[in-house]
Amino acid sequence: MTSLLPHEKQIAEMEQTIAKLKEQNGANPLFSQDEIVKMERKLETLKTNVYSQLKPWDRVSICRHPERPHTIDYIENIADDFFELFGDRTFQDDASIIAGLARINGEKFMLIGQEKGNDTESRLKRNFGMPHPEGYRKALRCMELAAKFHLPVVTLLDTPGAYPGLTAEERGQGWAIAKNLWEMAQLPTPIIVILIGEGCSGGALGIGVGDRIGMLQHAYYSVISPEGCASILWKDASKNAVAAGALKMHAEDLIQLGIIDDIIPEPLGGAHHDRTATFEAVKNYISAQWEALKDTSLTDLLENRY
């Protein structure tokens, strides 16, 4: 792991100490194997204690970790096949939303997700995961295509918000999001929504209406970012940690409020600590929800979604 979070400092120091001891023991044994095993047990206890006492802002940091898997990583690791579709048939393609036909565990889906990028070049290309109106229109076009061919839709939410710039407003950002909310509410095919990272404001809701809404353990879902909330309420963005606690935006809060349906567990410390396990958990969640939804009548599906 190249990026260390503040709450992980003590864990990292202990890991380095154990690694050095093992290295020294290889050349000149000073510690018995039992002593090293005891230290490793202490490390596991420390990890359990640290990760069981995370504050809301710690979890936001985990959610934003640079090595946390993004939509493109999920596509590469959970889809057996993926055929990407481009453009909104009105203006242009928006790379911050990836959409296409996917095969997952042998079943066909329309897979749509928000992509932030992993380095400077890709982040600029993906506009840091902030969709323009054409991104939402592309997503809706693909959803309507899915409904036409009786394919379930899976959406992956991970955005700091819809792009707030002048060009987006000129092309109808608010209308594009509102249109998606309206159409998704009555789309005649099952929709499974999964929050894999940040789920901020209408930017997330624009592809977030569904029959089942699952959320990774350390993702967050909020009307506004903690920094934005702090700037408005206290005129001080440095109060972001206070805002993170007040917003009640993590999975345990949201499931109690009935905003999400399920919490998808993450590996100890966050998805970036074991990406393979996270991909498997999301893949299994999609398959389980499709199994539960596929025999539901269209009338019941839409009534329940409403």
C-alpha cells in the first residue's frame, strides 16, 4: 500500500518493525518464532481495534483512498464480457460515465458506472467522475435499450457530484438529472444500484433510482460533501470532520433510515486492502439480487420501486 491514511500510522509502524525483525532473524536469529508469532497476533489485535473505532471522517478517507477500486476496475474483474456503448445521440460522449453490455456469472446486464480515473491523465479524461448532462443522457439511452431487450440494469455510484460548471448548466444539467429520476422510476426492467465510493447529491441520484440499493461498507451517500456542508453551515471547510458525523451518510445510518437496502462488507481496513475480495463480494451481490428480482412481475416491480 503506497498511500497511508492517518489512522493507519500505528499499524504501519508495527508492520515495519515485524518485517525488520524477520529480516534480521534470517541472518542472525535473535527472536524465537514464538515471539514473532506473538507480535503478529498483537498486530492483528491492533488492526481490529483501530478499524472498529473509525470516526466518520476516517471512513470518508477510506472511501477516497487513491487505490480504492473504481468502476473500470469492477468491470475488468466482475464481467466475463463487456461491450462499451458511447454517446448520448445528442451532443457527445461523456467519459465520466461508462456504460455497456456485460455478462456477469453467465447472466446478461446493462452495466453503467461513474468513473473518476486513477492518475492525472485519466482523471482529466473522466472529469474526476463528475458527469455532464450528456453523461446522464447516455446512461438513460442505455437503460432504455436494456428495457427494450429485457435486460436488468446495474449501476455503480462513485461521484463527488455532477459537474457544476457553466457548460453543464448551458446544456441542461438539472433537467438531465430530473429526466433520469423520472424515467428510472418507471423503467420496465429490474435495476440494481451499488454505491462503491462517493455518492454525492443529484450527481449520484441521476443513476441511483433502483429496486435494490446496496452499499459498500465504507462508501458514503449524502446530499453534499462534508467539505461543502461545513462551508455552508459553519463558513469553514476545515470543520469537515464535524460535518461528516452530522450528515449520517454511512451505510449503518442509511440502512436504519431506509435509504439503502443492504450493506456489502469490505475487507478489514477498506476495499483497497483486498481488492479481489471486494470484487467477489460485489459480483455475488449482483447475482443474488438478480435471482431475487427476476421472477417479480413488472407490476409488482414498479409498485415496489415507487
